[in-house]
Amino acid sequence: MSKQEIKRSLDIRSLDVQHVDQSAELLTYVFQVTNQDLAQIQGQHPMQWKKPVLEQCDGLGWFAGEKLVSQLVVYPFDVNIHGKAFKMGGVTGVGTYPEYAGLGLMNDLMKQGLQNMRAAGQHISYLFPYSIPYYRKKGWEIISDVITYKVRDTQIPKPYEVSGRMERVKWDHPDIKQAYEQFSRKENAAMIRNELAWDEHFRWEREELSACVYYNEYQEPTGYMYYKVENETFYVREMIFNNEDARRGLWNFIGAHFSMVYYVEGKIFQNEPLSFFLEDGEIEEKISPYYMARIVDASEFLLEFPFTNQPKSGFTLELTDPILEWNTGTFSFEWNNEKKLTESNAQQEHVIKTDVQTLCTMLLNYKKASHLKEVGRLSASEETIHFLEQIIPNNEPWFSDYF
């Protein structure tokens, strides 16, 4: 059979709980995850960990009869974009059996998934890329980094004077969620964690990690840390602090393990190298791209976007999208008398030519308009570049979740 004939014999359908076994089998094959690995997740049956995901998410699959051969799952999440909450479609569970590769199945699933996101009001989508070039071709772009670091025991800061105290707590202590909720309200691009997001958080590592909370002088939780100590190393899996006092309190806690460890290793999810914080900053740090995002509906996303200024002049966007026709075209916007962005039928003073990938990374402030023009990703006059950098909030993106 030709590729066209094979594809015509397949059909796209929604995934639900009756497909949980097939969905898990597909993912374990594609990502080479063993049943033993899956069984370690909260002691569940190897396939049952997928059931709540399919109950709450939008799952799509290609089927050969009743056999699932390719799939994609979209989580219903929310993220903070420059202080405003946006519905976000979190793409995961992407996989196709190798004998069905090369038929364009995943491209069709992505387009249908994005259509569903648009209908659900999810105007932005995140994913963790197994291949950055592949997802760039589909309209996603890098929007966050991760910095991994390694600190010797002799470089751990000496104890700081702080007003609060540390307490070790259970994994799901409510004060952790309270501290994170406060944190996520001020961090651009951060996940606003609902119950599903918390349930997915560290799903594969949960049994290995410990948790602690920093309380300020008023007994309010202002920071927390998930960590583990093994092989004479203190591993910081996630450190959240809402002020400098909490950060210093958390490092005091790490320092209290001085006699137990030779190294501290961890991750930072923002461009804030730890070396500047430490007195002895000669440490190992490695920066890597982390999550990617794409705009699902450019016009609607821009109308909701929290620009910092409402200038008298508007802008015209000449946009391309590799797979979504509704994002390809010319769009004009201006601010009305109520200082609200609205669509316009007339071309505006500032004209920007770019693609949906570049627009996303620029609006989330991962890269500035001036840099994107310099590297050939955006075309605009110098006046328009200045205009963009004045109206796009200057907040670095931060994202630590994984799904």
C-alpha cells in the first residue's frame, strides 16, 4: 500500500478513558519507558497513571480500526503573562508508532488540537520540546531557559541573619501552594497551578523528594523548596522565594547540611546566575533552552495582551504561520478612547513583518524586538522597534513546570 492509501485507512478520533491502556502503551514504546518506571509513580498500576489525564484533557488520536497509532494530548492550564492570567493549552503525550511515521499524522493532530484550543479560548500553548527544530516548524518558539549549577560545600554561603524560620513539611502541605500562588502572580510566563498541574508536578520524582517551607516573622509562608540528599549531594529540585529574606532562609537550610554533603546541585528557571549571589562565585553553571510556546490565535491574544502603554499610534502586523491559516495575513490594531486595543481596518503607522514564532517569544519578552530584527527574525523601522520595546512589558519569563 502507498502512504496515501495507508493514511486513508486511518481516522482521527478523540481519546478518552477507554483508550488509557493503548495511550500508555504507545508512550512507553515511543519514549522507552518501562512498566517498572511507571509502577513507581505512587505505586499505581503501570497504566492507571494516565487515566486522570485522559479524563481532564483533550486527547486526539489516529486509529487503524480500533488500534491507536498516533496521539496528542492537551492539558487545560493557565499561565501568568505579564500579570494577566491566560488560558493555556499544554501539549504533551506526542507520539507515533514508527511504522506509521512519514504520513503527516502528527501535523494533522497538531492542527486539530490547535483548532480545539482556539475554540476553548486557549490563545497560547506550551510544550517541552524533544526537538526544537521540529516544533519551530510547527509554530512554537523558545520562551524560557533553565540554568543548572553545581556548588562545592566550601562555597555554600555562611548563615545569614533572617527574621523567619524553616520547617520541613509533607509534600502537599497547603503552605507550599500558598507561597507558590503568591510567587506565580508576579512571575511572567509562570504556570498558575490548578489541581491537575500540582498533580503532574514532579510526578516521576515525588517519592524521592523532601519539602520545606520558610515562614517569615509573621508566620506567613514566603518560600519553599523541594529537594533530596543522596550520594553526598544536596539536590535542589525547586526553590521558590517571594523576597530576599526567604531566599537567604532557604540557603541557611541548605548550609545546615554542610557536614552531610560535598556538593549542592540545582536548577534556576530565569536568567539570574547564582554566581552573583554567592560570595565565592566560581561555580559551574550551564544554561539551556527549556520550554517552548506558540500563539494559537494571534488576533485574540493581542487584544487581551497587557501592553504597558497605550500610545496614540497603532500598529499593523504582517504575520505568517506555518500551519494555521487564521494567523496568516495582515492585522491592524489601535487604541480607542478608553485606551483599549481594538482591531482596525486601516493600516497603522507602525508596521511589523514577522512569523508567529517570533511574535510569541517577543511578546513574552524572551527576546527583545531589537535583537530579533538584528538576527533577521523581524522586519520593522527603528521607530517601530523603539515603539515595541516601549509597549511590551520588561519582565523576564520564568517557568519551572514539566508535563
